[in-house]
Amino acid sequence: MTKKRRRPIHLHVMVSEEEQALIQERMAEAGIRNMGAYMRKMALSGYVLHVDLSPVRELVSLQRRCSNNLNQVAIQANTYGAIYPEELAALQRDYAALWGPLSDLLKQLSALVEL
């Protein structure tokens, strides 16, 4: 018994070497390695959206550091009942460093949504 395919219809498209190179270049730009997936997406939607998430990863790292510092200050306050002004200043610097890039990223994402 043969396995039923999800997509049983085969389409065949002829392209020149230049067209193939351009298709592969655009696939690489979109971060897609599977030719069939790329061709299907382009044929059905007309575009492929590739989002570079490296700024998000950086923001997550900053957020983790801020959270860790905040937890340390909370432990200090709960244990000893006092917080050093330097610790508060460090927290304020960390949060300022987090919110600037976050604001920039949100502006970029909103510009994408408007397209």
C-alpha cells in the first residue's frame, strides 16, 4: 500500500540558468532552503517575508540581565532591609539600555505592518 501524499499533484517549471540563480539568491535572502516550499509560497502568496530576529535576541538578553539584577536587589531589600543607591542606578541604566533598542525595534515592526 502506498503512502498518500499531502500534495499529490506535480508541477514542472522550466527556467534559464540566470533565472535559477536569481531564484536561489532570493531564497537565500528569505532564509528558505527548500525550493518546493519557496515556489509554493511565492505562487500562492506572491511574497515571502523573512524577519531577522537578532535584535530580538539581544533584547531578550538585556531583559534577562535586568531581571536578574532586579531579583538580586529584591533579595538584598528583603534580607537586609536596605538597597544601595549604586544598585538602583545600575538598574536604571540597564532598563534605559533595554527600552531604547526596544522602542527602535517596535518602530521597525510597525513599519513592516504598514506595508
